[in-house]
Amino acid sequence: ARFDLVVVSRYLQRDLFADLQASIVPGGAVIYETFTINQRALGRPPASADHLLEPDELRRRFDGFEVLFYEEVTDPDALARLVARSRS
């Protein structure tokens, strides 16, 4: 299936990025938010590297998309947030 909008909140499974991107119609959008490695310093889960983004990783994962918004914050949780539009 293909979608106009995909929303992912506080979930990271790196091997799904290609399928997620392919599921968005041209001109469709993705809103994605999940934890970064800075979450470890806050002493709250998740703590596994499998569930934490490296700095700027989320933006790099959507190379080829038009990034409309991107930020990484550390309060109250360490999160990366992205809104991007598919170009193809």
C-alpha cells in the first residue's frame, strides 16, 4: 500500500526505513519522532543502541526527501523530530 502520510512516534527499527520511504506517494509526507543517544544521559529508557538514533541520523535516513522541519531536543526527552515530503 502507498500512503499520503506516515506517522512514526517513538519507534525505531532501522531495517524498515526503505519500506517506509517506498510506501509514501510522491508529494506525500512523513512525520517521524524517536529517541536519540542523548536519552541515555537522562537515565530513562530506552538505553539500547538499537533503539536510539545517532546525531543527525534521522535526517540522513530521509536523504532525497524535502525536509520541511528537523530538530533534536534533550528536554524532557532526547528526541529527533522530522517532517519531510517525498520528491518521487
